Amino acid sequence: MEYISFDLETTGLYPIRDRIIEIGAVRFSDNKILGKLETFVNPGMPIPPELTANVHGISDEMVANAPAERDAVEKFLKFIGNTPLIAHNITFDIGFVSAVVCQHKMKTPKNILIDSCELSRSYIKGVANHKLTTLAEYLQIKEPTAHRAMADSLVVMKLFLACLKQMPPDITPEGIAQHIGQLISFGDYIFGDVELLPEQSILQEAAKGNLDVEIEYKNNNGDLSRRWLSPFTLFIFKGRPYLVAYCHQSTEMRQFRIDRIVNIYSKRPTKKKSDYQNIRESE
């Protein structure tokens, strides 16, 4: 069975406002790499210098002669075909690809999507957190440049294969997605305007990058907890609105069902520079 692991680097957190600057993807079957796609992307906007210095190291000069975002995504879509896709915190990457697909009226891909972060929660125990760098160190996966698209794609591939060894040999991509509570595709996501109740409207402001928020959240077991969040996008999944945010308690990117947010208590300005670095370090 073939899979494709992939990763994006971007100018920021928000698919509507920010742009892709690098795409990396690896087609593989078992331990054999069958093909690679690696390209810089010209975002048509400056790359924030703090991201160049502290996160991915990609500068304006490096992307100056790269293909435009539309052309790069078209190349990516041609490379992936209908192959199941794997990424770490996959909603982040899918948000950017979906934004380009919607903006340029491209055909919506039908690939099965597997989140290697959620997968690792089921199969990799005894780690401090499920950041990609933490898991790579735990599994002794060595790639030279973290937070670069191809290097992270290779780490995701090896992480997935480590988890796959613990699954039944005949498991399908659909079975993997179902096992971790996911059976998702590009078409299940709608990015853009999300209608919320009036008392939830602060989440839309926060998702534009202006605010952090403190919420009371009810989990799957009905337990309540208070959390400080740095939201970065809202989306609709199979008709239900979700918030994707960096959770300061767990120090990881998480997604929250908006109908399970019981209260929104307070807000404060977002520390933009540190937020992006922390969120990308959670991948």
C-alpha cells in the first residue's frame, strides 16, 4: 500500500492571510521511498524575518524565483493523486492547501487524511508530548533540518512506519483513520467564514490573530477544564464548526469542537512572534 507524507512551511498561521513558502512530500510503500516532491513557493509577500531567523530559515531570496502558490499546489496535487496523505497536525497543512484550492477553483482532492500526531497518541507511549521533534528524538529518527518541509516529511514517514508495525498487517488507510477516530478527506473541510452564535463571536476575532482566549471546555467524557488558547483558524468539518488553536496547558496544537466550549471567560493580546514558533515546534 502506498502512502504520502508531506509538510508545508508558511509565512504564518492563517490560511486566508498567510501563504505557503515550501512543500515537501514523500511517496512510499513499506520502507521504500518511491518518489519525492520538494519545492520552494513564492508567496508574493515578504517572509517575516523572525520566522526566517527562529523557525524554518527560509528567506525572501530563497523563494524569489520559485513557482507561485497556485502552480506549486497544482504540482503537489498532481503528485499526490488519490494516495492517502499523512502529516503532523494535518489540519494546519490542509488549511493552506484548501485555501489555495478554493481561491483558484481547483478540483477538491479526495484523499484519505491521517494525522500522525493523533496516531502517535495511540501507539507511542511514555513521551513528554507528541511534538514531532520529541517523537523523532524518542524513536531515534535523525534528519538534518527540523522545520524544513522535506526533512519533516521524512520524519513523518518514519513515525508512521513505526506506528504501522504495531497494527494488523492487513489494515487499510480507512481502518487506520477509523482506529484513531478519523475518517476525513479534503472535501470534509470548509475553510472561510464560519457562522457562530453571538456569544462565540470572540473566537472569530481571536482566530484572525488578535487575541488569546480562556475557555471552559467539555471533553469526550464530559469533564470540564479551563484552557488558555491561541486560536489560528476556524473550519467546518462535516457540518460541525471547530476551532484549531495552540493550547498553552498541553503546549500542543489541538482542535476543539465549538459546541463543547461551555464558556469564554477572558481575552488578552496574542504574542505573535512567540506563538508561531511554539505552534510550529508542536509539529
